[in-house]
Amino acid sequence: MAEAFLECVIRLTHFSKGCQQGCVEEAYTHSFATGMVEFAQRNPQAWIWFNLLLTEHLASDVRYDRVVLGRVPQQPVMPKRILVAGHPVTLRRISKSETGNAFGWYHGAKQEAQLYCGLTGSNLAVVALHELTHAVHHMYDLKKRDTHRAFRQAQLKGWLGIMSHNPSAWRWLAWVISFPLKATLVPNS
């Protein structure tokens, strides 16, 4: 059921952003990231339900529902590594001088997602999802102009894998999406 719901959200995000067959990888990445954040923030009850559904159907005691409700003793921290399609991807904060006028980067050769340390709020959620979606596309070997179906399937399988096999990563992302006024990459703020 969680898979079917996420598939519907992915389809909806791409449709609402006009991202259809013929769009390039960057468009699918941005569409997914902004669409997920907008969906969660505009539909808080559905967002809570989805994370409760994940909690009930995953093998371990992930408690994603408690995270999105703010019922955790402290805010989750950004993980240093996550598995994407079975491959480790490093997450790293970068300084303003390293950004090259972007808020984040994904380096395929290094398998590293880099996030500008000054990111806050919904921008942090969108950029984190964006760069990690580049990692999903990379690990599923998508090309710049792959098919609409290939992008949707990779996003569905890749993100379900992240939610299933990287509880600390999804707790952090779900919290950042749920509480944008508190979201920051600065430790202990």
C-alpha cells in the first residue's frame, strides 16, 4: 500500500510540474524534490498517514510517524552515508566557497551528495531530496534523456529503498520536510 501511494504521489508531482516524456534528468530530479516537499507541506494529514503506513509495514521499528509528528526527543541529524540501490552514497556539508553558486551537488564518480551548510527551511528539504534523487538516477543507470517510465520506476524503487534500508536518513529527511522552520544543517542549532 505504501508503494502504491508513493507511486501516485510521484505521478502527481511530475504531472503537476509538466514533467513528461522528453524531459531531461535534471527536470525529473527537480520535479520529484519540489513535488514531495509541496505534497507533504500542503497535505500534512496525508504525510503523517504515509509515514505511519511506512512504520507499520517495514520490518524494523522505524517510528517515522513519531518523527513527522515531532514526538522525538531531539531533531534527527543528517547521516554521513546512505545506501542507494545497495551502493553507499556519502552526504557532506560544503562551505559557500565550495558551492560554485549552487546549493548542492551530486558527484557520480565520488558517489557523494554535497549540501551547502547554510541551507535552512524548505530549501534544505528540496536540495537534499534533489541531490539524493540524482544519486537514485545514477545508481539506476538512467541517462539524461531516459523514458518517463524509467524515471518514475527508479524514483519509486530508489526512494522506497532509502525509506526501508536507511531509517536514520529517512527520519532526518522526513523531519526536515515536516518542520521547515527548524530545519538547518548547522549542528546543534
